[in-house]
Amino acid sequence: MSSYVIDKVSLKDPIVKVEISDDKAITIFNVLALDYFSLNLKEGQEINREQYETLKELHSYCFAYQKCLKKLGYKDLSEKEIDDLLNQQENLNSNQKDKIIETLKELGLINDEALVVNKIEIDQNKLIGKKKTKFELERRGLDKELVAQEIEKVSEADEIERCKRKANLLYKGIKQKSFREAIQGLRTKLSTNGFEGYVIDAALNELDFQMNQKEEKKNLEITIQKALKHYEKSLEGYKLKNKVYNYALAKGFNKDDITAILNELEVDNNED
């Protein structure tokens, strides 16, 4: 039967470093201080195989526990996310996993309900819609009933108000588009940010965006110039004008405005 000797013990709270030698090698285990001292072991003591295996298990436990603490130091994690993290750790049995999770919960480091409430509040401040928040929380393994319960506390009026604020911010960044295309793009962006269709409709109806004629004409001119530059390499005459006309029309500009600007630019109407 193999025998082992504890050559050296050093404490760096909350971890005890234990150096153990046998007739072949030296092994180093890092064990949580409370676990180590509960074993009543000391430097210079000879231990048997069973005690050696106990220290080995405690080493795996300590490593996994410290890894969880490190991750939680960066961001809040759900119980499911911690469980997934522990499942990636080698030499960790189910009892050890359960003990780590329960310890972290007792310390208040895992609290799914608080995580849900905080996430909703953070997303509201970022002007993110409830749909996206709900999806993200459920993706992270939070209980669907808990998520739905907390999400429902956000009133429809507040959601519409946040959608209006987000719409105003996004609309300012929409450049060189027709009014119709700008509104379509705005709807897409608001949906991507997690707002429901009916919320977007209500928000846009209340805001009643307008684009003045001067701005619309400027955007149309830019669109036509870009289209001309692109298509004149392969088309000319009537075919070029028709292609540019249809391109601008598809972008949502008024057909009479398109014709007027094409005439102003004296794009040739004749077939070659």
C-alpha cells in the first residue's frame, strides 16, 4: 500500500497549499482552509491512500469554487449558468456541484430573482424592449414563470414611452433615405431592440415624424446620383433613366419628384 507524507503546509487565506510526497513524486493540492483544518492533518504527518484521495477531491472542489467566484466577480450569473460552468470541471462529483451552488446561494452570490429584476431595470435604462430582455433572460436559463412575472410589472405606457425615446435617437441617425424608407428602417431597428409591433405602432403614431421637402429632395438627389454612377457603366439613354427611376421609386421616393430631378439632371431620354 502506498504511503504519503505531508511535506509542507502553507496558508494563504482562504486557501491552504499542501505539498505531499511519496516514493515517486511530489503532489501539490490547494484546499479551502476550512476543509483542510477539518481533517486534523499537519505538516510532517504520514497519511494513507484514503486521506490522499480526500485531499484530491477537496482540491477539485476548491478549484471549481474559486473559478465560480472569479466569474461572479465580473458579472451576475444565474444558477443555470453556474451549473453549466461546474459541469465543465473535471473530477467534480454531483454532491460537490450541489454544495458549491448552495454555498453561493447562501452567500447571496447567486440570486435568480434579483438577477431578473436588475436585468430588467438595466435594459429599461438602455431603452431595450421587454421582448429582447425576456428572450435574453430565458436564454440564460432563468425560470420562465419568474421572468414573465417580473416582465409583466413593466407597464405598457412605460414601454411605449421608452420606445418613443429610442425612436427619436435612432431617427436622428438615419441619413440619405426617403421618408418611407426611413420609417421602415426605424421600425426594423426598434424591433431588433426588443419592442413589440403594437408598441412600435403606438410610439410612432404619437411621435408623428415628418421630413421636410427640402430634406427629402436632398436625399433623393443623393440617391439618384449614386444610382447614376453605378448604372452608367453598363446602361445609357432611356434604359439608364428607367433603371435609376425604378431604383429611386423602390427606395420610397415620390415618382413625380424622381422625374423632376432626372429632368433637371438632363438624363437622356432617347434610345441610342
